[in-house]
Amino acid sequence: MKELDEIELIKSVGNKIRDTRILKGLSQATLSYDANIPKNQVGRIERGEISTSITTLYKICKALNIQMQELFIIQDIE
């Protein structure tokens, strides 16, 4: 298993958030409202443009109704 670098990890978590949000039928606006964070921040997190705080990840997970550890289940990268 290849170790992820910081950028790959940030993008992987963002992708997981976006995929989960879409799977649950939520818009970025709805997620931002439910998590009480700015909509543009949701987009930047999902695109892997920023590394966010644990507190923000917690709010997002709560709004998505998932456990935080689900964000860090990452497929092996060869």
C-alpha cells in the first residue's frame, strides 16, 4: 500500500464528503446550512482546495449523519 501524501489525503476526504452528500441527495447549500458552515467552504473542502479543522469535519459528518471515521476509509493506492 502506498502512503498518501498530504494533498492526496485532503482530496480523498473531500471526494468522500462530496460522494456521500450526493448519495444522500443533498445540495452544497443544504449541507452548508445543516453543518452551519459557509457554502463556499463546502465547495473548497470537496474540491480538496483547503485542509479544514476537525471541528468542521465533525459538523459535516453530523449533517451527513455519518461517523467521522468513514471519511478516512480510503482505497489502497498502487
